Amino acid sequence: MNAYKRVLSFAREMRKNPTPAEKYFWGKVRNRQLDGKKFNRQFIMQHDEVMDVPHFFIADFYCHEHRLVVELDGGIHKQQADYDKIREEVLKEMGFSIIRFPNELVLGDWPTVERRLRSCWL
């Protein structure tokens, strides 16, 4: 199985088994519910090829219109802070904007999340 198919399979599994924060966020933004903006979830992004092998990131959510990557941070992100920082730098070099929200904020204070998202396109 080639690299893209492996990543696609993984992204599909993640779509089937979202975290509570991902499920809630998706319920708020899907079908252009937020200012008519289209979001994709578990969006695959190719970022590099090393020795003819492509490498990929999977963004939690992505708005193509604004080249905006939205990441929801749960407990795992405390353990992988260095990886997340490098990943953010690569994505910024590729021309993407990144906004991060802790899961607790998504689940507990949607108006703040919504306001911060809107600030990305206003």
C-alpha cells in the first residue's frame, strides 16, 4: 500500500472515531454553518518528499478559502509539543495559518472559539 493510501485510511478511521471536542467542533462548522465557510475534517496535506517517499500531515480541520488549519489540542499534545512546533513551522512555510484550541475551550466556551475563528477572516 502506498504512503497516501495508508494516510487516507488513517484519516478515515479518525473521522469515524472523533474525540468529543472534534465531534462538537464539526457539528458547529459543517455544512458551511459558520459564516458560509467550508471546513474539511482530518484533511490530508502533503508536505515533503524524502527519497521519493511523500510525507503527510493530517489537519484536524481545514478551511481552504483562508488556508486555515485548525488544531484541537487534547492531552496527547502536551506530550508532543516539540513535534507540534515543527509541524506548525512547516505548515507556515507552506503558506498556511494555524490556530489551536484546547479541547476544554471548544467544549466549554464555544463563543470564544467562534470569535477567534472569525478573527482569522475578518
